[in-house]
Amino acid sequence: MKRYGDLYKKIYDINNLRLAHHNARKGKGWYKEVKIVDADEEYYLKMLQNMLINKTYKTSEYETFLKRDGTKEREIYKLPYFPDRICQWAIMQVIEPILINNFTKDTYSAIPGRGIHLAKKRLDAAIQNDVPGTQYTLKLDVKKYYPNINHDILKAKYRRVFKDDDLLWLLDEIIDSTPDNAGIPIGNYLSQYSGNFYLSSFDHWLKEVKKVKYYFRYMDDIVILGSTKEKLHQLKHDIEEYFISELKLTIKDNWQIFPTFIRGIDFVGYRTFLNYSLLRKSTCKSFKRKMLDIKKKCLNGKEMTYSEWCSINSYKGWLLWCDSYRLHQKYISPVQPFAEDYYENKIKKKGGMNNGQL
């Protein structure tokens, strides 16, 4: 494996820091802390540059809060905009292409151009083009993935790719910044890539050593297709051993092996069958509830909010990728006139969004 060096100077280059500030502030221009940096950009970026040159940079204290995602509750870590979020953008602008080059083509999530719809498209193609080879599905995920990522293993993995000691110092500083050095924080920009990178060796092991043809991973949500249950049961056993010995991870207890075309594959928000797809049950319930609430509000003469307008358009995007004619007719069509009125009167007249707000 090629190792990359002489990268740290590129990170603290003032033009890279300017670009990092520009990227980190997108959609957040109205935040107070962003406005402070905007007011004297050169001063703050020079300050960050000196922190990195002199290696005095230290990750700030995290603000933590709980966020419910369906039935799951996650602890989210938030860092100040300056210096931390700008710093992490500056790092990723330099190392992102190298990390992406390390991923297999069926690694998705938080990678430009590799979102849920590409994952679904490739899953669809696999089951439609090879029915005998995709008769059964092994579906699993990692037990408390982010909180259980081992710092020493992650740092060793970065050392196999990078030979720049200063860059490794900075990566170590951020990795070890969580309380009690426990896992990596959900919410950090760097964590998104570290989470994918931590399992990258596993991806290559499955594809190159175990010769698995149909494998799809969206962060720690894993789908493997095969011709027989027996092969998938043996593979699940091998994966368990690999996780424990190489990554100090365990498979979540809800793993399943099942007939692909009878049950359908619940993955990236959809249930995928041979010739059709449905919206995931939990997503569908949320969608119905949200649309009915907006409909009731508008029929009572109240105006929808910008957030509700965005929600309608977001769900319309979800429905494009599955068989959803009846859902669209029953839940989108009744609110569509109100959404169009909102666009004409609130967005179009004002020339679009104003720094992320209306």
C-alpha cells in the first residue's frame, strides 16, 4: 500500500484554510459564531494557521446532546465553529481523495456521489441481473459502532496510509479528544470518514479474500447476497471472528439470513424486492404523519413553515426511487397546492433563501 507524506503544509496553507471556512459555513452564515469569523476572516484564519504550524492546536470541549433517529437514540457531539470545524474541513480537503481511493466501490455514506440512491441502484442491479446468485440475504450491523471504534487500531490504520508525522499528530489529537478516549464522536466531520475508513480493511477482506461478489455497506449497515443459506451462515461466522480479532467489534444481535425475494431487503430507507421497491415501513409512517399534519394545518388556514416546505420536497425525492403512486396521490397531492403557493409567495418573491433562512 502506498503511503502519503508532505501533506501537513497543505492543510495549514492559508488558501486551504480560506476554502475550509467557505465550505464549513455553507448554510450556516446566519450563525453568530460564523458571523464573528466572517467579520475578520484573515485574523481568525491566521490564528488557526499559527496553531497548526506551532502544533498548539487542541480540540475544544464538546457540547453533547441526544438525538432520536427513528427508534434509535444517539449521543451527538458538537464542536465550536472556530477553530474546530474549520480545522476539520481543512484536513479533509487534503486527505479525502486519498481515503476515498482506499474504499471499495460498494462503500457508501458520507462520500461525495455515493449516497443512498447509488447504493439502492447497485443493489437493484445485483438482484435483477443474477437471481440465482442473490437468492438469500445476510443483513447485519455493528453493535454500537461509533462508540466502540478502537483508537489504537484506527490510529494504526491511518499510519498505514500516511507517513507525515505532523498530520498523524493532528489526527491523533482529534481521535483522542473524546471523554475517556471512548470511540469516535458522532457529529465530527472527520468521524464520518474515520467510520468508513475503520471498516475499509474489512471491505477488502470480504471482496479479495472471501471473494464475496455482492456486498454493500452504508457505514455499519451491511448487506451481503448469496446463493445459499449455508454459505451465508459460514460467512457470518467468519465475519464475527474477523470483527473480534482485527477490529475489536461485535455483530449486533439482530442479524438475519432470509430469502431475498420473499421478504425483501430493508436497506438505505427502502425495502427492495425483485421487480419493485417500497418505502421502509418506519420512513413511511413518518412520511404519512408529517403530510397529514401539514394538510390539517393548511386546511385550518395556517401557513406552512419553510421547514415543512422542505419536508414535502424531501419526501417527494424519496418517493421517486420506489413504487409510490398511491402514496403520492394520497399524501403528496393534497399538500402540493399549499407547497406551490408557499414557493410563489415566500421563496420566489424573495429571490430564494436568505443565508439559510426566510
